[in-house]
Amino acid sequence: MRLLAAKEEQFLTDAKGKRTGVVLDLQTYEQLRAAEEELAEIRAYDALQDRAHSEIAAGQFATLSSYRAGRKRKAK
């Protein structure tokens, strides 16, 4: 993953000068969105990894060859 560097920070402020938002250039925004999607995929993988290991340990899996054989039987 590439590190993101804002070209120039621009903040929105309220009447008291408190920062309430930030303006991003489109390239930085798109990079942040891509990084967010990648992080979501990593978290989903991590969440399912333990479940997959426990199912394999319990023998609840099918080999590729047995899956294909089952598909061939259903197609007939």
C-alpha cells in the first residue's frame, strides 16, 4: 500500500475558528477510498480465517475434485 501525502491541507472552520471539515484534492480522496476498501477486505478475510480453520479441522470441507464430481452429477 502506498503512503498518502496531502498536497496542501485546507480546513473548513466554524464561526469560532474550530475545524469542522477538510477539503481534499480528488487524487488524495480516491487514494483514501481505495485504502479504505483494501482495509475492509483485509478485515473480512481475517474475520473468516478462524472459521475456515475450524471447519477444516472438523473435516467440514470438500476437495476440488469432489466438488467438480458433484457438479458433473448435477449437470446430467
